[in-house]
Amino acid sequence: MKKKKKKKIKRRKKKKKKKLDDFKNKNLKLFF
């Protein structure tokens, strides 16, 4: 169970990073 929880957290972190990348991309588009 603990291992599964850790994996879930890692997956969530990846999703957050993707969101941040999307946000950065949007900002870049808006900037240019």
C-alpha cells in the first residue's frame, strides 16, 4: 500500500509539471 501511494504521488507530480509546461507555453504564446 505504501509503495502504491508513493507511485501515485509521483504520477501526480508529473501531471503538475505538465500543467506548468502548458502554462509556460500559453504565456510564451501570449508574449509573442
